[in-house]
Amino acid sequence: MAQLLNRITCPADLRRLDEPELSQLCAEIREFIVETVSRTGGHLGSNLGVVELTVALHRVFDSPRDIFLWDTGHQAYVHKLLTGRQSDFEGLRSAGGMSGYPSRDESDHDWIENSHASTALSYAHGLAIAQAAPGGDGRRILAIIGDGSLTGGMAFEGLNNLGHSDADVTIILNDNGRSYAPTVSRLSESLVKIRSNPVYMRRQARLEGLAENVPWVGDLFERGISASKAAVRQMWEPPAFFENLGIRYLGPFDGHDIGEVELALESAREFEGPVVVHVLTQKGRGHAPAENDQIKNMHDMGEVKPGTYTAAFSDSLVQLADEHPELVAITAAMPDSTGLLPLMEKHPDRVIDVGIAEQHAVTAAAGMAMGGLRPVIALYSTFLTRAFDQVNLDVGLHGQSVMFCLDRAGITGDDGASHHGVLDMALLTKVPGMTMFAPSSYQEMRQMMRDAWEVTDGPVAIRWAKTAARHVGPDEVGSGLAARKIREGTRDACLIGVGKMVDYAEGAADLLSDAGYEVTIWDPRVVVPLDQDMLDDAARHHLVVTIEDGVREGGVGAAIAARIADLGQAGKVPPVRVMGTPLSYIPHGKPDAILSELGLDAVGIAAEVTGWLGADTPAH
């Protein structure tokens, strides 16, 4: 029974609790988060690790007067609980329900969504300048950065400018030694030195023991002990790193000791200029399965499921690596959910985790390719868009043979607008020399890994959906760069479904058949370059409808329409109806439900066809 948690309606309620009550509250919060995330899915380990830290932040600072910037936003569940949104967790990450990230639409306590990491310090710099400007109201800016987000290059740009500008910002470095997987950076190695150095740990324990055994000295001695601990910390690297940038450093502190963190935050609040408060936390704290998960401390509840596109990619990648010693794989802190763990287990020296640094990953891959390796970059589609400049100018311009393997392409669902991978085709098809595959089945995914490997004259991409892959027989799989005709119909209409949308196209064809129309269906397989035979065949129909789970403006359908228009004079070629996602930020929900709302399911496609051919829309 969450007796104390039920009494927390706003951060001010926390300041009425004593130490035993705070301890009980933290236990109730952990129990609530475990129960909720086990039911709804979401980010577990990162939130279990920041319980005491978040409580301390809200006891010392005054949100929303003070501006809280969470980086990454997936560690803000506790913040949401303490700002009056407990009842909203019933709908966490469900359609119409609460976002899994901070949301300006949800609460005045939320300022940035920030699910792509490493941006909060830049927001903080801008907000601090605005607060100090004429007309600003002097709010304190807090940037809670950690869980690997300090491995991103943009974070270092923000640090550099914060120190240079002397902006009033309190930076809380949540150091849990992790991102999604164990964090990769030289700074993280420095922080680990503090965690593990026996001299520091023994001296800290001895000094604290003295303080406890000499009660008559009181607060004065305790302050002396704190100063001694700080002096010991100065022997190690993080103080020099931050202070060389012009940022005051305090720490490290036990992020699970509310009293210690509060004292540190109160001290930081008194300083002018930027201050880093370095706290040590344990990802997955208080939940044994998360604490014992060596890969990601149950960062989220996802896993690679058998029979999915990701599983097909993972198996095929290991086979290619066995055959080709030049293959290396690159991940940006997500080796597990992108399917690289089997390769790591078999060829650990051929998987490179660069941290949350997609731009670096792409340009480093270009360098590897220049040096004779064949790099495979495994990313979520939405995260590759952070590195489009590098794809275009560092890989594409140099004609390097780099494979981009993009998971979670299209409408992904529960993580919302920032995670839908709807821009990849519109962007990557504009890179000169790019070859791009879109598998429509598990078996096509495996075949396309082979086909993509054979493309050596420039970059190549494969993009696939998070949702379940359909399974087909050997005679329903294409090869090379050729499109595949799935169904031969009359000249009434031709449907061209991209990737997983082939399945919806076939469903629409069945509905149209019931209404008296036999339509042709093509699976383009390769969206750039487009197969001329497919275009010629499509152009002989009265209507062409293209379907893609990416933006319709500037996407594959638009390219098909332009190519078909080039085949004849005005009026001599069929109209092409382009179906895709709108240019809007699409909220979270289940992928199939979102596609249905957008008219991108079998019923919607059939309605598009019959609307143009002049018949009634077929029923379910």
C-alpha cells in the first residue's frame, strides 16, 4: 500500500517528510514503478536508479519555478510521480495516455521531451541566457544529465559554452556507469576510478567513522570531514576536467543518500556560474532482476524476439561475419536491442560501441571503410537522423561502402513522436549513390543482408519495422536489386507497398477482389534505385497507389510518381496516389492502431482505390 506516495500531490509535500518517511517513500516509489512498467512497458532501470536523487532535487529546488531539464528524458518517471501525475501512470505509453518522456503538453514541470540524449546542456545554456536578459525572471536552471548522455558530442559543446559564458546553471551528473549498455568514454573511466579507488573509499569510510564517534564536535567537525572528503576527491580527474572548462565541480556524492545530496545541492545553489554536482547511483537500484542484468540493468522491457526482422538481421550478421573477417559492427550504446549481442559473443573484437554518439559513429565508419574494413552501423531509424550530415558528406560524398541497418523504421508506437522512424526514406533516398532496401518479410530480411553486402560502390541501407515480420515461402523472396511482382491483376489498379506495407496491400487486394477489382501488387524491395520493370508495369494501369510507412512528401511514393510521369506525356500516364504518413508529430500508440487512424491499413488502401475508380468502399 503506497500510503506516503498517495499523499504526494506536488513537490512541496516532500518537504514535510522526515528521514524515515523519505526512506519509506522511496521504497513505495520503486514498488510502484516496477509494477507499472511490468504492465505497460517502458524504462525501468534508469528510473529505479534516480529515486533518491529526484526526491532530493524536488526538496531543494522549487519546480516549476526552477526549470528542470532531464537528459535523457527516459529517467523522469519519478519526477512525474512527484509532480502530481501518479494517476496518469495507468495510461503510461498508451494511446491518449501519459508519455514515457517529459512532455510540455502534460505539465508545467516539464520543459523538454529530450528522448534523443545529450541536448539538455545546450537547452540550459540558452535558457540561462534568456533568464539573465532584460525581461528574464531569474529562474534557476537545472540540467540532470547522465545515464550515458554525457557520451554525446553535443553535451561537450554545451559544457564548453556554459563554462565560457559563466551562466547560472546547476548540472547534476547522474553517474551510473551506464547508458543503455555500459557507457563508453574516457570521462566515464575517470568516474569509475573514483568509484573503485581503495585509497579514496578507505579514507572516506575512516573519516566518516571518526565523525560518528566524536559527537561532541558536532556540526563543525562534520563540515571538516566534508572538506576532507572533497580534498581527497581533488586527487582525481573529473574536477580538473570540468574546472578547466570553467565549471565548478562538487562531488562525488552518494546519489542514494538523500541528506548528502540535499547538502550538495544547497551548496551548489549558492554559487554563481555553472556548477556540476556529481552523484553516484546504481541503475536498477532496489530490484534484483535489474541489478543483476549485466547488459543494461533492465534499462527497458524490450528484447529481440524470435521471428522478428531484428532477429533475422542478427542471425544473418553473424553468418556474414563468419565469412568476411573485414566486417565490423558499430552501435551507439544499444548492442542489445539492435541485435548485436550474438555477434559480440562470437566476435567481441569486431563490435564497437561508441556511446550515444551517432554522428561520430557514421564518420568513424567512413574512416574504417577507407581503411579496408566493411562497417555495419546498427541504429534505430530515428537516431540516424541525428547524423544525416555525416551520412551525406562523410560517407556518401566519399563513396564509401558502409551498411546502415536501421531498426524501428516507420511507425514504432509506444515511445511517441520522437521515436517514429518516418524520415529515413525521404532523407536517405536523396544521398547520391545510396542503395536502400526495405524488407517485407523475415525471409526477405535475410536475403537483403546478402544483397546489401554485394553492393560495394557506395553506401547501402536496410530499414525494417519494430513490429512482427511476416513469414513467406522460398518462392516469395526476391534477389539482388530487382522488384518482385506479388500479384497479377487487371489494368484497374497497381498497388506498390514498401516494406511491411506489402502485407496491408495484400489485405486491401482481398477487399477489392470482393468488390470486383483484381489489382496488381508489387514489392519494390529496393526503394533507391527503383526497378524500371516495376515502373513500366505500373504505368500500364489506370491507377497507381503507393503505400509507405514514412512521410509521403519527398518519400518513395513521390519518387515513383515522378518517374512514372517521365514515362509519357501529360494524360498518357496514370494518376499516382501517394499514401504515407503526414508531416506532423504523431503521438504514441500501438503501431497498427496508428496506421489505421492514418488510413494506412487494408481498409484505408482499399478506400483510396475505390474512391478513385468510382465504386463504393468495400466493407471489412
